[in-house]
Amino acid sequence: MSEDKKSLEDLKEMAVQKAIADETGAVERKPEIDEQGRSYATGKRKDAVARVWIKPGTGKITINGRDQETYFARPTLRLIVNQPFGVINRAGQYDVVATVKGGGLSGQAGAVKHGISKALSVNDPELRPALKAAGFLTRDSRTVERKKFGKAKARRSFQFSKR
């Protein structure tokens, strides 16, 4: 019987907290960290999907079992992956392990960036406003337009011949 009262009181308290959150427009978030001290998130961009785990560390970024410099050979792609850390001024403070599938290297870099941003906001909810203001938590929904029949590509027509 006492458990029923306790659960009813807990429900009432939760309802009050929800009402307060609705009035202020803010939701209290708690860090989600597993037993190994990691936070997980999924990032997406174009056809690429990245599963990202972050934990406090020395700043080592591993993608598909390879170091960041070997996986993303172009400096612009490495710059894209490191953008979230630059926005929150925490470069070199988190270790990142990511597995990414699908798409090309550019889409994969964007997916890893999205995953890192989401994992950072899950790990430390105070970072969420800065990442949100930079636009890193929003999934970029632009994808390749499909090819149409009777066309060379999505919109490109075959060369017109008058005769």
C-alpha cells in the first residue's frame, strides 16, 4: 500500500515538473552515460549513418577502426569532424569511437559530425544550446534527387538533335 502512495506521489511530482517545464519551455535533461563512461548517439548525412561513442580522454578519434588522419585523408573532412569540439572549446578532451556506413566520404564526415554533436549534448546537457545555435544538432535532410526516366540524370536531358 505504501508503494502505491509513493508511486502516486511520484506521479504527482512528475506532473508538477512537467507543468513547470511546459510553462518555461525548458526540459531538464540528465547526462546519459553507460557503465564504461561513454555516451552514444547516431548521426546521419546523405546516405551515411554513423554510430558514435564519446568519453573523456585525450582527443583520439577512431573511425571504423582506423585513425582519423588515415580514414579522412582530406584536411577539410577532418575539419568538419572536429567542428563540434571547436564550438564548445573542448578540443582534445574527448575520445571518439565511430563506425560509419553508406554514402561517400563527405557524407560520412557529416554523419560523424552530427553523431559527435548529439553525443556531446547527451553527455553534457549544458553544451546543447551552443551546439544547437551552431546548427550541429539538426540533421541535414538534403539527399540526392532520384533519376527520372527519359533523362540522362535527375534533370539533365540528352543532347537535342534537330535532324
